[in-house]
Amino acid sequence: MSEAPARAPHPVRVFLRRIPATLTFVAALLAVGVIWGGLWSPFEDTDLFDAVAYGLPAFAEGRWWTVVTGTFFVNQPWVYIFTLASFAGMAYLEFRRGTRVALLYYWIGQLFAVFATALVLWLAALAPWEWAQTQAAALDVGASGGTMACIAAAVGLFASPWRVRAWLLLLALSFLALLFWGHIADVEHLLAVLLIMFVDRSLTIQRSSVREQRFLAFFGMVVIGAIQVIVLLVPTDGMFGPTEPASGGYIDAAVDVVIILLVANGMRRGRRWAWVVSIILASLNVLTGALVLTIISVSSEADLESLIDAETELAMASAVMWLLMLVYILWVRGAFAVRRRTRLGAETPPTVDEVKDIIRADGGGTLSWMTTWDDMSYAHIAGGVVGFQSRRGVAIALGDPLGPEPLRPGVVRGFIDAAERAALVPCFFSAGEATRAAMPDGWRSLVVADDTIVDLPGLEFKGKAWNSVRSSMNRAGREEMTFVMSRYTDQPWGVQQQIRAISEMWVGDKGLPEMGFTLGTLTEARDPEVRLALALSPRGDVDGFLSWLPVYGRGGVVRGYTLDLMRRREGGFPPVMEFLIGSSAKHFAEEGAEILSLSGAPLAHEEPADAGLIADLTDRLAATLEPVYGFRSLHRFKQKFNPRYETMYLLYRDEGDLPAIAAGLTKAFLPDATLRQFAGAGMELVRGDHG
């Protein structure tokens, strides 16, 4: 008798087994809290506190053991919440890199934070600085120096660009806590984080992308603005003394906040004017702080009490923040060179006719001819060409780059760099596997469609799989339907009018206007290189039509066609689309074409069950738009022609770009849609859901 397969262990159990050191620390802290009552009463008020707490006074008296004993106590019951939560960083580090590494980071971080804090406060207390003298005389307990080191080390394991962003957030929180609250523990936290930053060297701002450098400047400006508002509303007691709500400096803070609101987005977009204004604003704040500090330094001790108030304290704290910002934006000044929206790349962009010549010479993919449509822009980079649309601050490259295949990696990277320098979010929409392989490390991909390819050599409509198509073509023969392969401009005026009427009727039935970008209209069908397939009734009426875009191989040879428009007359020959596609495939095969692309139905790709949250969102969007555009129905229809599938991707930097890309794609597909039309389509969806 065969044995039953062993059940896989629960993921939570697996995780807990891999973090024994973290669990031991947490258990020890809780046990100590229960034994000495720190979980329900302030431990710092007990007699034992002075014996186990660490700090400069303890070390001066020779109590060096306190660096260990103080680790397992917590001074206030409510601090347990934050202390235990901070062990999440150690748990993540231990899970990823093992127990030994986690313990090493913890104890080095804890020991360094405690001893370095004592040294820094001893040196600072030599000056007539009240804050430093007060904290130098203070004692502390807790494990937060080590846990902050583990958090910093865990942040270093994040994928780019989240690593830099998390580092920035961690540094900002540590620095601001010291600046405005300034307890001895805040010094320990900042020093532990700085230690790991210098040891791990995982924070590489200067080597980060231009876009990341701009984002950090934007984030810093927003943080400074928010802090200046908060300190006017919340009392603080940091390195430069206490402040009370609305106690002073509100005029300066209000001016700073207004200017920040005006320039922050410009900094995010790399605008030169915003950088210049920020330099001036930061310099003025730094000079103000320096002036205040100079006046205090040269004043007599008797005058200090009248000089030092909330306004001077805020001015000095603000000056420190602005000094850091000034140093940073000067350091990455090359990221802020955008004076106006310009073309992408240093070379002159090609004309549409030149793009067509490039496609004929080097070949292209099934979507390449779409880059010759209206509303497309071109970037001539590294020997290749990228067709794109600029929408909502996003440079949306359509399909694969044009030009010689070996140059693709350079073209891709050149386009990304040019887009970022122009303050645009770069992405590639409906790109193939080769372009995906050429993307820089760390870029993400999302399946947006499957290109449905019918191979034409040896095509015969035989067998059970072709029953539907074969029956439609046989029925067309019995009902004397006529197939015509032509061009729009070659048809007489009467046929053109019928084609236009059928198309306008189809558009009029939709709650939203005709889509663009990868979906053509009759305007694109008028191109002399676009083939038009017509189904004519015995009376000469147009019952349906298709438009086919050329797919070029190298040397100007048309190796196939891509389906674009599909329109049928209401009440006409029922299986007219099967008849038209089947007849077109037969016709192109006789001409010697290799492939027929029925194109990809957007949002119709079937994702695996574990594809993730983004795939789930695209499925929901596809279900929402199905009553209006029928993407999934179209995908199922194309399966009648037994195609093979080639995956088409959305290629993007990271998840933070997806909201902007979604807005850009919406504008690209529906450039003329109004809010009223969106609302009308929404009502149609509601009726469809409840009908």
C-alpha cells in the first residue's frame, strides 16, 4: 500500500523555525517585564534602574556590564509596544540571512549605539550646550540600538528602488526624532542606523537613477514642509530646546511651506527652475540659522535668556534640515536639467516616412506598423528608433524598438535614460520577449495580452479543430457571399460610404469613443500599405470588413499581416468574421506570407492562480470593461483559428510607476473621452451587471 504524501509545513511554522534568535529575545524581554513588573509600571522609577541602566554616568562609575543588562529592560510599559514591534526587522534579517548574521548585526549595533552615544554626549557636553549636558547625565535601557541596526540591515536587502526609499525614510525618522525630541535613545537610534549605512554601503544615492535622485529631493522637500507645520502644532523638546504650539516662527514657516508646495512637484519632474528656487530657499534658511547661532555665540550669558526662545530654536532646527537638503540637491545637481519638454535623445527624430523605411529595411514585429500612426513621437537613439506617446508624464513606448536586432539593448537603455532626463516615466507597452530580456536589471514585467499568431505555410482548414471556420466558409459559398482583398482608396465611393457607415454605427453603440493607440480607425485603414478585406452580399452590400497592417521582414519583404479593424453590418451575414479571417488567411498564404497575427486582446490573458495582486487587478479591470469592449469575448473568438501565442508585456521600473502608467495608458487609448462619457459607460456597466 502506497504511503500518503507528507503534508507541507504551514508557512507560519516555517517562518518561526527560522527566527529562533528573534523569538528568544522577545521571550526574554517579556519574561524580564513580568518578573520585575516593567510591563505594568514604569521600570525607570524603581531602585533597580540605576544598577542595570547604561549611559555615560554608569560607565564613569565602572558599571560596564550595564550595556548587557540594560538591553533586557524597558523603561515604560507603553514602550514595549514599539520595542517588540522593532524586532520585526531582526526577524526579517534572520529569516533572510540566518541566525548568526542577525545576532552579529544586533550585538554590534547595540554595543556601538550605547558606547558611541556616551562618547558623543561626553564631547558635546564640554560645550555650553544644555541639551547635551542633560542627556550626558541621563541613563537608558532597552534593546532599540540593536533592533535599529537590524532594521537598517534588513532595509539593505530590499530590491531597488525600494531600498533607497526605505533608507531615506529610516534616516529621516531617526534624524527628525533626534532634532525635535532629542532623548538619549534617539541618539542611539541614529548612530546605529548610520553605522549600518556605512558598513553595508547599500545606500548608493549617487549611483541611483536620475528619477530616484529627483524623487528623494521631492520627498525631502515634502518632509521639511510637513515638519515645519507639525512643530507649529505639536510641542517638541529636541536638540535646540523646547517649543510650544504656535509659539513662534509661523511667518517664516508659512513662507517656506508655500514655496515648497510650488516647487516640490517641479523637483520631482527635474525642472531647472524648481532646483534654482530650492537652492535659494535652502540658502536663506541656512543663513538665518547661522546668523542666529552667531548672535547667540557672541552674546553674554545674561542676554541668552532673552535671546533664546521658540523662534530661535525653530530657526536653528530648520537650518539643519535645509543644510542637509542643500548639500543633497547640489550633490545631484545633474538630475535637474529639464528646462522644458523636449524631444527624447540627442539625435533629430525621424519623420514618419523615414520610420516606414526603417521598418522595411530591418523588419519589425506585429505591432511595428502602428508606430507610423498619428499621435506617435519618435526617439532616434543608439542606432535604433523607439515609437512612443507622451501621456500624463509617461513616455509609453509601443511594442519593440525599431532597427537592427543586435542594437536593441542599447536602444532600450538609451530610451529609458532620455525619458528620465526629460522628467518622463518610461515604459514599454505590448513589448515582446526579446525586449523584455534587454531591459535593465530590476525592471518589472506584467503580461497585458497574448499575440495570436496563425502560421500560414501549409495551412489547410481540415480536421475537427477547424469545423467552425470551415462551416462558415462553406455557408458563405452557399449564400453567394463574395470575398474581396483590396485597399480602401481602391474602392468606389459607394463602398467607402458603406464602410464608413458600418464603422460609425459600431462606434455609436459604445458608451465610450473609439479607442486609439494600438487600435486603429478608418483613418489608419486609408494607408496605401494597409489591406482591406471585404465581404459583399449578392446584392453588393458590404456585410463586414477587416483591415490588415503589413508585417515586414528584413529587406522590404512583407512576411505577414496584423489584424486591426473588425466591423460588421447589423443584420448581415452572421458568420461574416469567420468567413473574412479564413478567406484572408487563405489569400495571404497563396501570396507567400508566413504569419497572420490576429493581434492581442488587451486584458484577456489568462493568468495562473498564483500570479499575484497586479494580475488580479487586471482581471478585475478586464471584467469591468467587458460589457463595453468585449476583450475576452474577442480573445475567445480568435481561438477558433487555432493560433499559437506570443506573450506581450508591459515593462516598467517598479510598482510605484503603475498609477502614472495607468493614467497615461487611459489617455493614450481614449484621448478624447470626456468625464461624461466615462460616467455613461459606468452606468452601462451597472445595467449590464444587473440586467
